[in-house]
Amino acid sequence: MSRVVLVGESWFTYSVHQKGFDAFYTSEYVEGGDGFIAALQDAGHEVSYIPSHEVHNRFPSDVAALRELADVVIISDVGANTFHGRGPTVGGRAAWDRRRA
């Protein structure tokens, strides 16, 4: 079967609960791909997962590395800005841009 990588399907939620003059803050981290990943695995696929907040460190920056990682790439519920260059810069510009891969 295919090697599949699921990219995204994770998020942080920050909430403010206002009760009169008091405010209460809660936060939560959620990964929403568990059922989808299980279905792919049940169908015989080898699945790896890159949560949204790890794209800048783990998503390949070139096509060759992407092909080495997976046969199928599924990008779900992750914003395009996540794939833009972050981190090291050269001459004030991002040293890489993962959208090219």
C-alpha cells in the first residue's frame, strides 16, 4: 500500500469566559485526525503525521525529500502561511519556502 503523510489537523484553542467583571482563560490543544489516520491504517497504508505547529521543522523543503517521505501527501486544516519561510533568513528573506515542495 501507499506511504501517506497527513499534515495539519491540529490546533490550539484559547477561550475567554467573561462572567460579570471576572474573566477566566482556558486553552486546549487538539489533534483532529485520529479517526482518519486509523481508517487509512486499517486500509493497509503506512501513515505518518505532521501536526500544524510542526510543519516549519518537519515538512520537507524540496520535492526530493517529500517523495522520500511519502507517496501521498494530505494537507488538511492548516493555513498557507504555515508553509511560508520561517526561521533562518538570508539577506532578510526566508531561506526556504515549503510551498515549492
